[in-house]
Amino acid sequence: MCGIVGYIGNRNSLPIIIDGLKHLEYRGYDSAGVSIINSDKKIYSFKKAGKVSIMDDAIDKDFYTGSIGIGHTRWATHGVPNDINAHPHFDMYDNIVIVHNGIIENYKYIKTRLIEEKYTFITDTDTEVLANLINYYFRKTKNFEKAVRMALIEVEGTYGIACLCAEEPDKIIVARKGSPLMLGIGNGETIVSSDASAIINHTKNVVYLEDGDMAVLTKQGFFLKSVEDKDIFRNTEVLDFLIDEIEKGGFDHFMLKEICDQPETIQNTYRGRINFETGVVKLGGLEHVMDKLINAKRFIITACGTAWHAGLVAEYMIEQFCGIPVEVEYASEFRYRRPIIRTDDVMISISQSGETADTLAAIREAKKFGATTIGVVNVIGSTIAREVDAGTYIHAGPEIGVASTKAFTSQLMSLALITLMIAGEKKTLPDKTLIEIAQELKNIPEKIKHMIDMREEYKKVAEVFKDTKNFLYLGRGYNFPVALEGALKLKEISYIHAEGYPAAEMKHGPIALIDEYMPVVFIAPKDRTYEKIISNIEEVKARKGRIIVVASDDDEQISSYADHILRVPTTLPIFAPILNVIPLQFLSYYIAAARGCNVDQPRNLAKSVTVE
Ligand code: AGP
């Protein structure tokens, strides 16, 4: 997601816009830019890759002195982060300039049409397409407001926009559909922003725009209409947040916000990539290596930490559904053990940041031996994303909490999509199974939301165990990596020692740890290993272990074994890790919060380990 700020009034707009962008940097920070209408009624733009402070330090503040302007801090979705792709974007005639937050899904179709109308483009962004589409209609109507309206009616996808017009340099036009936008109503001035953190220092009177709303801002005030040109009315609200609360969306920590964002981020991961009627998956970034993927003799998955846990889940999925051998490697180990790598190997590297040194080194090692490398990455234009032969972005948005949550579930969803795409191409899955999986995929966001709505139940369990010294996490099959991930979440934010094991491994040593002080978390949905894990639970119960079970919401017999139950909706095994990790994310979060730990920035940890 990106951050948008605009100002129109009687003050110098630049400092207000830059200060606002700095408050919005938690939304995205790979490049930033402004467009200001100076007293000569001309639009002047300045934009730089990197954080807002880089643009702030470089811009000539004595030149950009106009009282109307728009600004943007970017989280790239189309086009790598660089000066050219930074917003604002002009149309080819330098008449319309726009900042945009969202994804225009039909931008390629619109771009093709505009190219036929002799339009040219200088960036890879969907936003530049919108700027040219608005100008296309401006040239027909000679009316800025009408041109914006006509362009937006054609757009499919999501947008929050603010735009200026060189031929009508006395107004800002804003509109929203699927990306937040609001107006701060000041004394003779109006500020538009993606959220209140850029407004609250200037006014507490705000108007929240709704999807389909459009507003024309002038120095005399603003007027609201729908994109379809219908009159609308919106109440003026009074803000009573603190800035810090706004950036966290009212949650106590970014980690809790990101856990609760997962219904939306999972949708962003699969949006536009799967046909729910046929089960056919299309991942544009992998199409040119499809033959390598379906003819691979082996997949080598390399990653670190949480991303490595996602890789373990992918091993089960790919071997089961595609019939291709998979090995999962800690990147740090792989790069130094002189591995055997062949040219018909495919390396899948998973990395939220796209900057993890060990994972990057493993990719370079594989490339040296001619293997095909693909990336499953969150940060667009990151080093790993640029160095692999192909890849797919997980579209989880910026993850601020050091403990990875929404990125993990989006990694799992991306890996499931890759699995389904290969299985579809290799015909290793019957069509009806592909369709059944695609139909269930649609239900996943709602099932996650169900657990978010019942998070107080998980919190009650967490409060029982907040002073515990050790934990064991046990799971079988797809849920063994979930056990590892649950243990990692707990130890990295609460500093409680926790270990994950395959449940059947208990008898090979760890069961010696069981006594009345040892809580054991079993991930035990009603799947084909359920009876086996019940016997593991009985072994622990017989030794007075304290039993916490992640159990299906329709499991009625589990209460005779468990001391505490964390309920999850049922789903297909391929999606079980995505659902079963959610209560463990909440469990670790609430234990750490109850212990007063620094949940978003735990001691000793960095969000991205860019050194060995
Ligand atoms: C996860 O909660 C940790 N923050 C850490 O294990 C992380 O997953 C690991 O460092 C890999 O980072 P990456 O996904 O950015 O490569």
C-alpha cells in the first residue's frame, strides 16, 4: 500500500505534504515524490527512490513554494522502485499529474488502447496509464472533472488518487475505490490523505470518503460527488486518535494489525491469479520459465526462519500434487556445504524482504551451476527479486512487525498457487480436484476473519501461560512446519524457550521433558493423521503434560483430551497451515504483550538479516 497527501489553501504546501508523507511511511517507503503548482500556475514535480527523507533532503525548498500540491510515498506493486517509477506520474502531454494507491487490474488493456491512440509511456506503472487515460478524456471534454470521472468509470481494481491539471491549475481532484482516502477540513484549507496521521496536526475535522466517492478541492472549499456524478453527502467527523494509534489502525501493535490484516492480504495474494471456475492458475512472473518448472528433476527450496517453514509446507504440497522431488534447505547451510546442483534443478527462494544475505548467496550458488532460480518475495524490486530468473510477488504489503505473520500466510498462498499452476500444466491433478481446491481457496479469507473475530478466546488461553518457561509445539504432515512456526513466533517475541517437533518424534527423546510444568501445543485438525496425534496427546497426558490443542471447530471429542482448545475452521489440507497458524500467531502475541515485551521490535532481532 502507498501513502498519499495533498494540500490546497493559503500556506506553502511543500512542508505540509512532506511532513504528512513522513507520517505515512509505515505504508510504504521505496520511493517518494511531490507535484506543486507554483504561483506561475505551472506544475513542478520532484521525485526520488528511497525514503521520504531522501526526497526531502534533495528538493529545492526555495523553488517549490506553491500553495497547491500532492505527494506520494510508494510501496511498489508494478514497476521496480526507482526515480522514474516513483509517483507522481504525468501523462505524455504533461497536463495531468497523479498520485495513486491501489492496483489497476485492467491497466494492460487500457495501455494497449492508448498506444493505439499514439500515447507513449516511460514507466512500467499502472498509474501512468491512468494519467494518460484522464488526459485522453480531457482532450475530448476540455473539462478536468469530467475527464477524471470518465477515466475512473473504465478502471477495474482499486484506487485512491489525487490529481492536478495544468490547464485547470486551481484545484485538486481526489477519488477512492478500495483504497482509503480522507479530507482534513481546515480554516481556508483542505488536506487529503490516505489516513489521519498526515492530517491530525492541522485539523481534527475530517470527512472519510467511501468507495465510489470523488471530490473537487478548491481554495473556496470542496464539493463531493460520486464518480457516476451523483450527489452524495458525508458527515464531518472529529478525530480523537493519537498519531501513533492511527498508524497502527487503532491496534496496540503493528504485529496485531498485521495478523488482523490477513483476510485482505491473502486476497491480495491470489487476486487476479486464479480462475475459480476452472482452477487454472496464472502467475505472470513465472510464465517464461514454465517449461523449466514442469520438467524440473528436483526443486531445491532455500530460505531462512519463517520463510523456511513456508518452504517445508511447499515440499509436502509440490511432492503430493506435482510428483516432483523437493528438498528444503536452510540457505545458510546450503551455501557452504558444496551442494550438488544440476542444470535441470529449479531453486525456489522464499524471502519477505528479498534482502536476506544467506538466501541471496544460495541463489548465486545455484546460478553458478546453471539451475533455474525463482523467487517468492514480498518487497518489489528487492535484490532477490532482481537476481532470480523469474518470480512471483506475494503482495502482502509492507510488514512492519519484526515477527513475520501476514507475509508467512501470503508465502503459503503463493506456494499453493505455484503448486496448482504446475499440477494443472502437468495434469497431475484431475480437473475436478483443481476446481474443488479453487472453490475452497475463495473461502479462506472469511475463515481467517472468523478466527480474528474470536481472538479473545485465544487471549484467554495466552493469559494462563504468560509466565511459562518452556513450550513444545507438535504437529504431523502439513502441520509439522506449523508447529515449528508457532514455536518460532513465541520465542522471538516473548523470549520463552519453545521447540517444534513432528508429533511422532516425541518418543525419540523429547517426551523426557514432559511433566506438569510443560505446556504442549498440538496442531490436531481432523485430517488423516488425527487418530495418530490423539495417541500422541494421550502419551503426554499420561505424564501430566498441559495440553493445548489447535482443533477443528466441529471436533467434539477433543475436549476429553485437551486442557485448552484453540478452535479453527475446517479446510482442505493444502490450506490447513494458513488457518492453523492464526491461533498460534495470536497465542504468541498475547503472551508477549502480557509479558510487556517489545512485540514489534523484539530484542536482538532485525526485520531483515542482510548480513551473514
Ligand atoms: C520471522 O518471524 C523472523 N522475523 C525471521 O525468521 C524471518 O522470517 C527470516 O529472517 C527470513 O527473512 P526474509 O523472509 O525476509 O528472508
